[in-house]
Amino acid sequence: MKAVLCVEWGPPEKLVVAEVAAPEPKAGEVRVRVAAAGVNFPDALIVQKKYQIQPPLPFTPGTEVAGTVDAVGEGVRHVKAGDRVIAFVGLGGFAEFACAPAALVAPIPSGVSDEVAAAFTLTYATSHHALFDRGALKGGETLLVLGAGGGVGLAAVELGKIAGARVIAAASSEEKLQAAREHGADVLVDYAKQDLREAVKAATDGKGVDMVYDPVGGPLTEAAIRSLAWRGRLLVIGFAQGEIPRIPANLLLIKGASAVGVFWGEFAKREPKANGAMLAELFGWLAAGKLRPHVSKTFSLHDVPLALRSLLDRTAVGKLVVVPSK
């Protein structure tokens, strides 16, 4: 099969496409013929040896896929060959075939395309785990979403509205903010042109926000903490800006605020039953049309470096998807 390989650590441009043996499903695993694979920020970090997980070389990046079950390992009962599924593979997604733990494989809802399904799992699971489990977002609260035009950001906007929150979407371009508006954002802030803290103060009559969803990091994090209301919560999702911020602990103290780490991948491994229930709720909302993953562009296996570069340069809107047959 054809697969994208990381044969040496470095920028995405060092990735190659090669012929390799298709993976064999182990007990409790499912092999999927990949129709589409979601592109996520961790994919861009892991090939540079900048992610929490550092697999041995060579390896195939790509964390989530959609496609057709090709084979199942011993003990797998809930899916069979020929079923269309969404799967979280962790590694190996940018290839023609990939294996995933059966617990992280679910049927694609009727009427949902492969591209949309592949754009779903990581972004929406991360945002659901962040907002509802780690942050305990309640109806009537105000949520500030940084990086609101990206994949996880748009998912957070949609889920914030499902929770009944007032959502302030902050992003770095008009195109990204327009996408956030289309997905339900109540207030838009362009932090490339506006002072984030002053804009939030104006939007909340000086009260601040109850929760900040932060996948960006860098200098925006401190401005966001200063924008928290009493008992506010900062959700630490990631560091797309490239800089891991140093959080001034005194700001948390004087606001009675919390900084909460969010790592959905580890949650899924450590708490599989809770993760399964969460995914079932998300897939139900997707099937009901309450969630609308935004796929802005598709790429071939050979163009994976271009997709990852778009994420690193923060030019992507919504989700990017790799189509191996393209």
C-alpha cells in the first residue's frame, strides 16, 4: 500500500510517500481501507519531534480516518468487513490502510460523507472533553474561543452553543471569523486588529468570561486569563502559536480561577467507557445535523506536507482532509 512516511525528524517537507506492507489487525483491532483522513495540528508537531508522543522512526502520521472496514482482529463484534466507519488510529492515518482499536471505531451516520466523517473525531472529541468534562460548561455562561476559525475552534463554537453558552469567537482573519459566525458564534473578535482584553471587556460589560478555550498559546494566553471572570476556567488545549506560555499564577489567585489541562487522547485510553459514551453522544448529534464539520480543502498523500504547512502557518480554515485515492 502507499503511505506517507516520516523517515527523519524535521519539517513536513521531509515527509515521503512509499510502498509499505499493509498493517495486520491484532486482537481487538479493526483495519480500515482509508477513504479520507483528517489533518490535525498534532500531525504537524509529531513529525518535528515536538509532540508528547515520539514514535520510533520510520512511522506514518495521521490520527483519524474514515473508510470501510477491511478486516477485524480477534474479539471484534460490533463492526464487520464492508461497514463504513470513523476510526481514531493515533498513528498511521495518512495511508491506504490503517488499524485502530475497536473501541475507537464507530459507524458513520447515514448521509455523512467520508470527508466530513474524517474531519470529526479528534476535533469534536477534544472540544467535548474540554468543555463538558474538564470545564463543566453550563447554559448561560460566556465562553471565549481562541483560534475559533480552526478545526477544534469551530467545534468548540458549535458545542458551546449546544451547551447554551454565549460564545465569543476570537481569530486572526475575517475569513476565519466568518466561519465562526456561520457555526453559531455570538460575538466576533479579530485579535490581529483588536486588543483581545479590551474587546472581551466591551463584549461582557466588564464582567469577563466564564471559560476560555485556548488551543493557541503564546501571548494570547495571558490576555485571555486577564479576561476571565471570578471563578473562571482556562482550558489549555494546545499551542498552535508555537510558544508554550508561562501562566502568571497570581492572576489565577486573585480571580479564584482555574487552569485546566485537556488531553483527549490520554483520556480515551485511560477512561474508555466514559470516552465511548461521549463519542456516542457526539455521533448522535452529528447524525441529527446539530454538528457541521467544516472541510475547507482536500489533499492527496503526496500533498500532505502542504496540508501540514498550512496548519503550521495558521492559514487553514476549519478542517483539512487527505484523500488517499486522490
